[in-house]
Amino acid sequence: MAMANTSPLARRLPLVGGYIRLMDGVSRGAAYVACALFLAGVGAICHMVFVRYALGMSTSWQTEFTIFSVTGAMLMGSAYVLMTGGHVAITLLPDLVGGLGRKLMLLLGSLVGLVFCAALAYGSWVYVAEAWHGQWTTGTVWNPPLWPALLPVALGATLLTLQYVAELLRGEEN
């Protein structure tokens, strides 16, 4: 579902419209965080290349940091991508059916996506809590605590779940 200005439900219920606007704003903010995380990963790779090849020194943290930051960027930006309709969608069958059948198929797909993202969010927060309380580390040469790397996964999955709710409330404007 692509972002629309107002939905019939939001026009009738101001609280729904407020929730949609709030989530759209939060998703835009998370997209900026995603950009920063991605740029940090690119910076770490550039640093690694410079240290390795220009200075002839070994590196220890850059690859792991890049994996965590780029993965975090992907998940932190996912709510914005959903809001703007940028997710990959194969709508061949709904488009062939058309009408009410199309709307029901798209609604079912959105509900399945919502349930999946809610389960992912729940599991991610459990994983972050276990990493925090267990003082887990990555077990690598750099060996940082694991919970900061998992936090964007949990936040991103949560934001994606909440944005799915906003998209369902927004409805389809076609």
C-alpha cells in the first residue's frame, strides 16, 4: 500500500488519522537513522581499506561493524519503504481477479505481513533482552557486546509492525 494523504477511516476518526501521521513521521525519522547507519558502514569499509592497503596494518573491527550497521540500516528503513510503497510486491493474481477479490487478497497479504513482523519484533526484543542480561559478546577478535548490534533489528521490526497497522488503517486509495 502506498502512502496516501487521508483515508476514509482517518477522516471519520481523528485518532486514527493522528496515529497514521505519527507513524509516518516516525518512519521518516527512522529512515534518516538508516541512512546514518549505512554511511557509518561505508565509512568503516573505507577506513579498513585505507588502514590495510595504505598503512599496511591489520584490521579487527571494521567488517563486523559494517555487517551490523548495514543490517541495522536495512531494518530501520523498512517502515519507511512500506509507507512509500517501495517493498517488492507481486500482484499478478490480485490484479487479474480485480474488484473485491483483489482487495481481499491484498488485505490478507497485509495481515500475514503484520503477523510475521509482530512475531519478528517479539522474538527480536527477547533476543536483545537475553543478550543484555547474559552480557553476550560477539566472540570475535573485536568482541563487542552483542545487544547494541541487535537493537536496530528489534527497533526496525517494531516500527515495521506499527507501520503495517498504519497502512491497514490508511486503507487502499485506488
